Amino acid sequence: MIYLTFNSRPDGSGDQKWLKLNASYQDGDVVISTAVDTALAEFDNNLKKNAGGPVGSSLGVYQRQALGRIESSGNSEKHASRRVKWLKSCVQWLSENNGRATSRDDLLRWIQSWPAEARSRRDAISAACLLFDIATDGKRLNPGRENGYQEPAAGQGKPVDPAEIERVILGLWKRSENSELAHACAWITSWVALTGARGAMVMASELLWKEPGQIEVAVGSYVRCRDSKRGRNRPANLCPSWRGLLESVGIERLQRPPVRLRKAASPWDDKPTLEQQRKTEQELGALHGWLWRELSDEKGLKADRELIGLRTLRHNAARRLLEVKQLDLLQIAGLLSTSEEMLRRTYADHHRFRSHEIIREVFG
């Protein structure tokens, strides 16, 4: 038998939960991954049936109204799920501490119970503001600077050797000869490394919807896709900028996405439905789980796994583009589907440490 265990609080604390999976250790990756999804879905359904807040109480009424607002707000399924979890956590805390959603002091105490620079503080503020807005018919909570989320300095990631990244990715392609999941991991990891795009953007590209060979794949070419991070819905592009990896992997491989990724793709030319988002997120989760098992600490492959984390690959692509003098920040922001401000905050040190090189090239 296999059991899934996790903590009940959004920040990883709280009561430990155990779910028995309808699978055994002898089953394949797909069967186990499906069993995990089914167990979590049943757990979430039970939570909905026993939502926090006494039925009929003011707090329970406010929670149900807040859940309805989240559902109709147009958030991605992943973001909406996170908001729901934090809303229920806030309601539970208020119930246990005799608090009220209409009391500014009670909600500020809830916010203060989370570390100021942790992501949890931001989620706690969001849940508290939503409840206060509904309970007071549109008034704003305004936590203030002393209770607000203090955003930490943007992390720019540790610079990595591109040759090492290429080595690990080509290793994935070698494994793909005998594994469907390895093939999917190799394909999506290659595209993130080539372009610096988010994994969800690759999963919402026209490559997954058109016949192999119809889309040009070359350095500097555009592959149309969609960026739906945090519920936004805007067109974007994948643009390969790493010739060495492109030639090592091969254009034909990159033009032929695995069938399992096609089945889980989100549209490149329209806003995804909740069901499409769910399939895409589940597939990315399954690939992440496979990488953790195959490149595990126990096998001594943790360093390789960290080299090809999607966030690391995105940082690596950003640094590669920042080295191109002909590109300005606006163009790089467009290529990475981010903002100029985020690039300045995240990679200020990258430019500051290279200033002497530029001075030497221009004036030396």
C-alpha cells in the first residue's frame, strides 16, 4: 500500500493528514500519479462539504459569499485553489479564536500571525481583505505598513554552467527512449531552457496543437503561446535563443511534442477553461514528481535536478539575453513575458558587476 501524507495548513504546518492511495508501489508512474490526483480530489470534496464556519452563522455566510466571488473572479484554477485554502484557513482561525470577519482588529491579528516576509503573509492579507470587504459591504481593510507584506529582495538565482545544463537535458533525452514521462520531461525542459518561458506557457503553445513540422523552430523564430499566470490572459511567444542546445537536441525532436503533453495542453489562441488548466497543472505536477524520483537525493543526483529546475532554466535564459547588447530591457521583458521592473529588481547585480567590462569595451 502507498499513503500520501501532507500538512493541513497552507504554510506547511498544522495537522498531518494521511490518504490511502488506490495503487501499489509496483504500479507505474502514471497509475500512481492518477491515484494521487483522485485521493486529493476526494479530500478537497470532503473539505467543501464540511467548510469552516458554522452553517447559518454570519461567518459561514461570509465564507460562502467569498467562495462564490473567488469562483467567478477569472483566476487560474491553481491560483483560485490557493485563495480558497487561505480563505478557509482564515475562517477557521476566526472561529477558533472567537474572532469576527467584521472586526478589523481580529483580522489584523490573523495577519500578524504570519511572518512579515513570507509568502504566507501576502496570502493571509488577501484572505482577510476579501472577508472584510464582504462582511462590511465594500469597506477596505487597509492593513497598513506595519501589518502589510514586506516583499523580500528578488532572488536572481545562482549562475550555472550552460554546459552542465546541456549535459543533464541530453541525459533526459537518452532516458526518453524507454520512458514516456522521461520523453515529456526532456521535451518541456528543453523548451524552457531554449526560451526562458514558464512551463505553463510551453504547455499553451501552438506546437501542441498543430501537426509536427508545421511550426518553424530556429533561433530568433517565434512560436505563439498564451500566458495565463495568476489568471491573466494575454498572447505571448516562445523564442529560442540558445543555438548550442537547439543543435544538440535537434529541431525534429523539438517539433514533435509527446502525445501525453498534447492531451494536457492549454489553448494558445484563447483563454483556457478550468478543466484545461487543471489538466495542464496536473501534467506539470506529474513531470515534477518524476524528476524528483529519478534525480533523487538517494541516487546522488540532486545537483543535476537543481540544474534543470524550470525556475533555474528561466534565470539562465534571462542572463543569456541580458548579455546581448542589442536588446534593451523592454525587448527582454517581452521575450520572457515579464516586466522591466521585475528585470531591474531581479538582475541589478548582474549588470552592476559587469559595468567595468562595458567601460573597458567602450572607452578602453
